[in-house]
Amino acid sequence: MAFKPLHDRVLVKRVQSEEKTKGGLIIPDTAKEKPAEGEVVAVGAGARKDSGELIAPSVAVGDRILFGKWSGTEVTLDGVEMLIMKESDIMGIIS
């Protein structure tokens, strides 16, 4: 895939959600919510200050992140559903 986000945008691939609850119940596809967790696939160069100075992004390719339920724009690249979002939509990095 040849896609490079611009500025402070991040390309994210959602991770698969659990098929079962902690109690062992299987969750049907119709009841599942889209996960708010993903893996960073590509990162833009970063935002710019008013002075033109570049602000480096806080996330890197391969980071596992948590983001808001309605964050980003859904796109399909090479048959894979991904999200493009601003770095500010990311709530944190999961270690």
C-alpha cells in the first residue's frame, strides 16, 4: 500500500474485537460495536506552529492506540478498512 498521511493525520487499522464476553458468551455480529482500538499503520510529518516550526507526532507506526468512537474517516485501501484521523483524536497509546 502506498499511502502517506499529510500533516498531523494518522492512518489506523482497527483491531479485531473479542468474539466472547469474559463470562464465555459468544457475541453475535449484529450486537458487536466497532472497536475503538487500533494499530497505527502510517503517520504524517506532524502539525506546524504559526511560526512554521514542525511539531513531531507523538505516535509511531506500530503503536497500539485508543481513539474515540466517532473518530476519523473510514476508507478502504487495498481491500482493508482503515481510518484516517487527526492525531488529536487519539486518546492514548496502549503499552
